[in-house]
Amino acid sequence: MAGVSHNTPVDYFRKAVIVTILLGIVIGINHYVPHGGSQAALIALGFVILAAYLIGELVEIIKLPHITGYLLAGLFLGPSLAHTLHDLYPDIHLIPPFDNGLINQDVINNLGVLDTLALPLICLTAGSALNPKEIWSAIRPIMGVLFGQIITMFVGMLALVYCLSGVIPGIQIDAFVGLSIPALLSIGGLVAAISLATSDAATIAIVVSTKAKGPMTTNVISVAVLKDIVVVVAFAAMTTLAMGSLGLEGGESLGKSIQLIFLSAVLGVLLGGVIHLYLKYVKEEVLLFLTALIYTVSFVSDFFHLESALMFIAAGFVAKNWSAYGDELIDEVERLSAPVFVVFFTLAGAQLHLDVLAKMAVVALLLAGVRALAFFVGVRLGSIVSGADEGTRKYAWMGFVSQAGLAITL
């Protein structure tokens, strides 16, 4: 991904003009190319990569990372904003193809194959960012930050679910009213497990794009990656408890999930060995090899219900730290990541549902507020107790707020 650049006002003006010209080209092409199908997807793909990348650079004016620009581009070009505007103002008719969203659901489905590339690339980068020496030297603040936010998240979400059960009039969720305390606690634990998840994609991508380094970066990345394991186990455990308290069949989800996590980690180590052997003995067409490997492993992991994210994290960790060709691997991953990240985060923005957000605005704001507060308090307390650096105490909590990927998958 692009790093932080130093653009002049002229550069920003030039990029704004380019985005405007691209919009005009898309509008013109829309009148001559048949709608739908792969042709529309190809047009959208070309426009998304160019326009979203430029918009990502334009948001530097207000000191935001490129990823924010990609998400905003997806929101503006997606179907949700167009439909919401039409519902609010029926007399407003946008110019085709923006009346149904340039990135409509058909286009999202056609471009969804690129999503398969994004998460493994992010996980490979995340795994490679874990340095055993750095982790061991910072093990105390890492554990402090990790357990601090786990405790505050569970306390905060348990309290929120209890309040939403009708204790406070006007903000209740009807499905929670009348449930027993054990049922509310198990549901609160399930909400906490999901809320604890952090988007490794956003966190790692911002670190890569800003080229950030230092104790806080090490702590944030290490905790974000280690927390994935905690989230998967906690989610399985809370699901079992919730189903049992609600009188539903819980099965053996917890034990099975732990087995799959362990198996995924082992296979990830072996996958790192495969990457090492390829770079050592073949070392040709690495980008093609990585692409084929990602799609193959992703298919196998989906078929056997393995944790592909954990597999690629382990593979990146092994390839980077126990292979002489680790740096070459990361260079190739970063080359492949640049356009994939643009499409991935733009599609994520396009899939935001503003209508649903409006209907659940109060609950959504409460959930987001409690979640952010739990991260702030937990990271702050954990950092103080463990003696973390000043940067971690003040700012590390921001690195855990973004959410996607694992939470959506669960």
C-alpha cells in the first residue's frame, strides 16, 4: 500500500480533476455498454481501483489514512447511499449508473473473488510482523493490554445487554425482555466475544501504509493477532452457554472449535515451510504462486471448516522468522496487496447498509460507544499495570476499534 506522501495543493487539485474525468467516462460508457454481467464488473473494477486510490490520497488533506478514503469511495459509489437518498427525497433521480450504485450487488458479487485474496494477504503480513524477540521483550505490556481489554469488554457488554432487557425504558430490545439472568449473561458474553474482535485488515493496512514502527506498533499488532485466537475460543464457548441457557442444542462446538484452531495452526506452520521451499528452490513467478496458493488453501480451509486466517498468520510468522527468504516473501506480498486492498476496502464501504443503521441507530450508537469505551479503559489500565510505554497508554486503544473480517465471519 502506498505510504504517506507529501502532496502539494496542485497535486490534490490534479487528482480531484482526474476523479471528475473518470466519473464522466463511466457515465459515458454506461450509455453504450450493456448493463450487468462481467462487462459492468470490469468497468466498475477499473474505476474502483483508479478512483478509490485517488480518493484515498485526497483524504490526506484532512490527515486521514488512505483506507478511510477507500471506505468512503465505496460508500458513495455503493447501492446503499443511492437507495437511502431516493427514500428520503423521492424527487431526486441520480444519473445512471449511480441511481442504483456503480458498485451494485451484482458488481459486488462479481468482484467478490478478490475478497478471497485480501484476508490471506493481510494475515501473511500480520504473521510476518510478529517478531519473537520483540514479543518476548514486550511480553508484559502485550499481555497487560490483551487481558485489560478482555476484562473491560466483557464487563461493559454484560452491563449493556442487561440494560437492553427492559431495565431502562426506551432502549430495550424486545427479544431480551423476560429472559433469565443466566440467559442474559450468556448473550452478553457472546456479544462481548464478537465485540472484542478487531479488524486485522484495517490495523495492519494502516501500519503498512504509514510505515509505523516502534513499541506501540509492536504491542498493537501483537495483541490484535493474538486476540484472534481468544475471540474464536470465546465465541465458541459463549455460543455453547447461550444455546444451553436458551434451551437450544449446543452440540460440541467448543471442543470442535479448539481442535480446528490447533489443526489450523499446525497446517499454517507446514504452509510456511512450503513457502520457504518454493522460494529456495524455485523462486520464479512468486506472485502467481502466492495467488494460486491462497485460493487453494482458502478452498480447502472452507471445505474442512478450518481457520484460514490463523493458517496464514502462522505461515507468515514461520516464513519470515525461520526462513532466509522471508524478506523476499513480504516484498511480493506487498506488491500484490496494493491493488487488492483498494478493491477490498472499497467493496467493504459499498456493502454498508445505511437504512439498517438508521433503524437501529440508538442501539448501534450504544454498542459502538460501550465498545470504544471498553477498549479505551482496558488498554489504559492494562498499559499502566504492565508498565507499557506512554504511546501505548494514550493511543494504542485506537488500533483495536476497527472491526470487520473475523467478526463478520463468526
